[in-house]
Amino acid sequence: MDKKIVLIQDNEEVLNIMDEVLTDEGFDVVPSLTTEPIEQLEEIDPDVVIVDDHIKGKKSGSEVIAELKSEPETENLSAILTSTSFDLPNEAKNCNADDYIEKPFDIDHLIDVVNKNT
């Protein structure tokens, strides 16, 4: 069975590239430009969520991940933060993300990080 990924990005082009790369690697990807899939995690049942820190909406990606990590139902769900921020390692640590991917990203690094966290 394919590993399932919820992928939330702020840029449609980046979303499409990441979706294509991960799908080609055999993952079942649920891509979105909004946080809507976060509200449906119970039905989607992903193995990992990848969230950009600068997503559209009321919350940042790091706030979304911090909330996921604070809830008993989702605290063990792997969460990866993506951003162009120069301070991404600290931001990821502060929100309890399991890992991070700096943008612009290297495709091989993206695949390695996702494989490591699924």
C-alpha cells in the first residue's frame, strides 16, 4: 500500500512539482494550496504532512504543525515544515516538526526527507 502524504504549499508551481516528484516515487499525495486537508486528517489518514510555513489563511505552517503535535490524536503524525526562511531549522524545532525542507529544494533531498519520515 502506498504511503499517503498531505502536501500543503503556498505556491501552485511548487505544489505541482512536489506532487509530481512524490507521486513518481510511489506516494499517494493529497496536494492543496489551503489547510483544508488538515481538517480531514481522520478521513485521509496520512503517513506524513508537509506544510509550507507561509501558507494562505489565518495560521502559519509552523502553527499548524505545533497544533498537530499538541493533539493526542495527531502527535505521532510525521510533520515536515518547508520554507525559504534562513532560520528554518530553529522554526521547525520550535513547532516540534519532525523535519524540514529548505526552499528552493533539491529533489533528491525532498525524497530522502520524506522517505526518512514515513
